[in-house]
Amino acid sequence: MKGKRQEKKRPAVTPARALEQQARKDRLAEALRENLRKRKDQKREQMHAGNGGDKD
């Protein structure tokens, strides 16, 4: 006997929606890379300022 979950079909993703999803994924990936660059730069500045990069 099949469960209800197996009987349900997943909604089809239209090509337009797939493009939207990919665009969002690309924007998020770029934002994460930019955030990482920013944090690395901040860490370098702390090290050069003589703070030693210690955490609070």
C-alpha cells in the first residue's frame, strides 16, 4: 500500500521560475563572497593595528 506522500506529485517548476530561483541563488552566493571578503579585510586591519585579532 502506497502512502499519501508517494501519491502526491511535486509541482512542476516552470522555466521562468527556474530562472528566478537561479538568479536568487547567484545573488546569495555573491553576497556571501562579498561578506567573506569584508570579514577578511577587517581581520587584516585588526592584525595590522596591533590588536592581534583577539576576540572579545
